[in-house]
Amino acid sequence: MKKRLSFILLLLFLPVTAVFVMQSVIYSLEIDPIQVFFSPRELKILREGAIITRSRVKNGTMITSEGPVGKITIPVTKQIPASLNDFDLLAEEKAFFPLVTGKNEPLALSNMLLAFSRLRGMKYYSRTGGVMETLIIQSRRISSPGSTAAVPDPSYGDIREKRMHYFMFQDNRFGNQRFRSELISDGSDFMLKNISLEAMKKYGMLVNNAGEYQMIYFFLYDANARGYFYYALHAMRVRSAGFRSMGLVTPESFGNRLRANTVHFAGLMGLDWTGRISPFK
């Protein structure tokens, strides 16, 4: 009797379970990734040319440019873990890149995002100097995490769901740094994720460990807008209280570094955004 009752209950439960699972799958497929990263108001002002930048120090100062004032709310996805909320420095940026024929069409964009040598010469607005300075002194693709020798940038004839490379650059403040880079593609949408491979030190102090400096970029194509909505997030942990007390890591300077990347991407797409190099000026 107990076995028969259990069987009947199982038959009653299965359709409910099936419906629930199916609804979950359909719901996930209906989610527009653009709606995950941007509010309707943000989409409007981005189309009008705004660049929204927010930068903050954990439990400290928060600054915003050109957009709704508010805290950074990380859109937790498969590629953006919730743990980044605990990092000491966070900066996010939102923009819209119009489609430029021959420059940022999907295949051209995917190759551009893997052109590591072209990061060399990236400029940023120096808060301390009050002028534009070179942020990335040297940059090159490397063959493995432990390598330093330059290898040519890749150039592909097709778009794959995932590609992984390693690269190394010389930062004007933190010296040589090596990263693992993953480019994930979904149709005309792209996500670039760069994660540090080694500890970062400055003045003999440990700034952070491997994996504690992450740079994430989403390029989400909108056919109606004929361009890419762009969401970028830089996250850094700062382990040295002494380093923090020196004032070398402020939300303004961290946001300036993120803006440098955005302006550099624009330049590679044939867009001159150098006049917008300083988000908070």
C-alpha cells in the first residue's frame, strides 16, 4: 500500500516539476542581457552620448559622472561573481559604441579585443599631475602564464564561443603584470575578462594576490540602435593598509584608469573620445 501511494504521489509531482523546470528555462531565455546591465533611463542617455562612470572605495567615498547618482550594484552573472562586491576598489562604466563599418563589426571587434600589443600607449588622465599621461608603457601577448616573451597577436577568421590567451603589460604605477584573458562570444555579444596571475606589489608592500585584480568588459549588440551597449567593471582588492593610507588608490584615480580603457577601445573602433579622457573633471 505504501509503495502504491508513493508511486501515485510521484506521478502527481512529476507534471508540476516538469512545468516548473520548463518555465525556468523559458524565463532564462527571455531575459534580455541589455536589461540586466542598464536601466531604461541609462539606455536613453547612453544613446544620447553620455558615459556613465561610478567608482568607490569599500566603506568609503563614492563618485559618479554623467548618470543617475547611486551605489554600484554589480549585476551578478555567470561571469561576474558576487564576491567582487567585497573588493576594496570598484569602478563601473557604461557607454554606447555606434557600429563603425570595418572597425567594430563582430569579427573585427573580436579580433580587436585580443590585440594585446595595441594596449601599448594607452593614455589616462593623471589626477596628481592634472594632465594626460601614458598608462600602459608596454604590452604583449605571451604564450603561457610563466612566460615573458612576446608572441604575435592572434587574428582569427571566425568567431568561437570561447578563446583564452595570456598577456603581460607594464603599468606606469604597478610595473609588469600578467593576466589570463578570456573572450566569450554569444552571437554578436562579447564578454572580455582579464584576471591577474600574480601578486601585485608597490614600495615593498603587498597590494593584492593573484586573481585580485579583475577587468571585465561586455559589448552587447543592439540591432535597433546599430551599435554596442558597453558595460565595464574593474575590481581590485587592496590588502596593505599602508598602501591605502598613502592615497595612491582613490575612487577618482581608479575611475580614471577605467575611462582610459573605454577611450582606448573607442579609438580602436575609429572613434575619437580623447576629449572625454577625464570622467570627473
